[in-house]
Amino acid sequence: MIISGEVMVEKYKYDKINDYFNPLFGKLYSLEDWPIEFYQDYIELMSGIYLALEDSIVEATDGYIRIQSYNRDKLTIMEIIDLTKQVLQSIDDQCDSNYVEIFEESINNGALDFVFRNEEQDEEDFDATCSANHVRYVYYPEIDEGNFIYNTIDMTSDRSYQTVVDLIHEFFHYTNALPGPSKSRGVLTEGISIYFEMYATDYLLQNHICDPTDLTPLSRAAWMLTDIPKLDNYGVFLAYFATKGDLSDDSYEDVNEMYELSEEEYADRINLIYNVICNLEKKYKDVNESNTFVEDGIEYTDEEISQDTKEAVVRDMKDSLGGLGYFFGIMIASHMRLSGSVQRMSFINKSIPKKDDIYYYFEQLEIDLDKMLHEISTLENMDQLSLMINEIIYTFKHFNEYEKEADQLFEEKKQKQLKKEV
């Protein structure tokens, strides 16, 4: 047991975390999303960049990030499809690509499917159906007994112009999600989709197809501020788990060597993950009130946790780690907006199913991961790291200009409406 002041880690907490980390590790290792052996480097890089960025993101966005469009219910399904094709055509015109043709095929073969908000449906219920942060799209490959069948693009939509941007994002997932494992895919696809999502935002606004009140230009900044701290807690111990195995009292020295955590910080993180798991267990099972008890402020039942509940908890934990892709996606998209090109991103997008080498793609992106990791660990000659941080800040500042305009336009519309009512 590690004790620091009043903070301690008991054996039963290690046991519960290990009980879930083993199947979680197995899922992460077997899936095509992330090569587990790189978790330590990824987490170290993400944490280092986030710590350097946190205050700058708040400053770049004026401390306020809108995550919903002001205007909804403007477009028909055909208008959404036509605008999406217009954005894709502008990409085809610059690249040796046929994205409009692929998009039309996704419509004709039924891969693209819309679910619209019912006019009578309560807005809060609709948002909850989509997700907690009002993101209105879902992409996934259809799986049957582990065998790849075909891809779908499932869109939940409020018929706003933001739906066009979201559809562009999901469409680019559709274009590179082909059968077969690819460790490169999970690292790169969010970067490609976020890049073209940003491209679509610029296209719609700079061509005066809509105004900034119709979009949510800073949703990625909102994600970075709220979700990276959650990823950090899981990631530190998964990185240890990937190389050392089960957590125990003996784990502290190795974790401290990897991440320079004090005993108290280490114990706090262990306790946090333990409490998260306990709350997830409670979430995914029926609680028998007569058998409940409270320990460390957490309510439990004394019944054995069912296998179904355990599997649901592991799925929830795995989904929480999906944000690693978004972090690298924002980094890649920001870098390529300033240092790359539409042609380069289209080339990389088409290459993903053909080559399974992460470092090859980062070389194509002119991002030196090893150099950034060295700079974070030594805090010396931070050229590559500084470049990446400045590119992310510049990107958020760029989209914050749209946000400022949106606020001004919304206020003007509100004042006009008040005058009409008077």
C-alpha cells in the first residue's frame, strides 16, 4: 500500500483496475485503431502539447466556445447533398481524385443514411440521442461476426449548414475505411477528416454560402479543452500496463520514472480510475437497493458483477480512449492547413489502405514525432514542438474570427427582432 498524507492505494483497487485493464488492453491491441506499444509515446506527446496549449486555447478563443449552430432547420436533404457535392467538387478540381463520384455511389448503394430531428421532438431529447456535446453524426463500419461487410455513413441531422461540414468529415472516413487491419488508419484518419472538415467550413463561409452563425467553427477547440485531461488519466496507466503488466504497489517507481508523478499524484490517479470504474459498473447494471453499501463515498452492491456489465464497462472505457485520434487529428489538420496542401492530404488519404507504416505517413506530413518526444523530455531546442503548438493556436485563432463574426451577427438579428416586436 502506498500512503502519502491521507492518500492511499489499497490492493482491492489495484485488483479491480487490473480486472478491467486486461480485457481493455486486449480490445485495444486487437483492434486496428491504435498500436498499443506506442501508447506511452502518444500520451507523453499529447500531455506535453496540451499543457503548453491550454492557456493559449482559452486566449485564442476569448474564453468562450459555442458548440451549437445558432440556426437550424434551414436546408432540405437535397440541399445538404448538393452542397456536400459542391465542396467535394472543389477538392476534385485541385486533386487527381473522384470524391464526387464516390459520394454519389454512397447515396446510390444506400451507405449514406440520414435521421432527421422530428419537428415535434423535444430539442433536449434530440441532443441527448446524438451525444452529450451535440455532435450530430456517427460513422462506423458494419461488422458481422468480425467480418467486414461494407461501410455506412449514418448522419443524425438538424438540417443546418453544420450538417454539410459534419458529412464531409464522415465521408472521408468512408473513403479510407477499407477491409483489413491498418495500424496507420487509426492514427491518421481523424487528421484527414478534420482537415477536410475545416476546409469545408472555410469553403462555405468564404464563398458566402452561409454565415458563421450557421456553423460551429470552434468545436475542436472545445473538445481539446474538455477531453484531453480525461484521456491523460487512462493513458498513463495503460502505457505502464502495455510494457509491465498488472498494476501493484511495485508499479509506482516505474510509473514515476515514465511520468515523474509524486506518490500523491500517482495515488490520486489510481483512485480516480477506480472510482470511474465503480461508477460505470453502477451505470450498466440494475442496483438492488436492499444490497447496496457505501465505500469511499461510492455506492455499490454486494452482488457479483455480471459478464455483460463488465463488457459494457470495457466498451465505455475503450470509447473514452478514442479521443487520442482526435488529438492527433487536430495536430495533423492544423499543421497541414499551414504547411501542406489539399493535394497532399488527398494523396495520403488514398494511400492509407495500401501501406501500414505510421512513420512513413508522418514523414509525408513532415512531422517528426521522435524529435517532438525528445524536445518534450529534454525541453531543449524545441523547434518542432513550438511549430506544432503555434500551428494549432493559429488555426484556433483563424476559426475564432468566424466566431466573433457569428456573435456580432446573432446580436444584430436579435436586436432587429426586438424592434419588430416593439
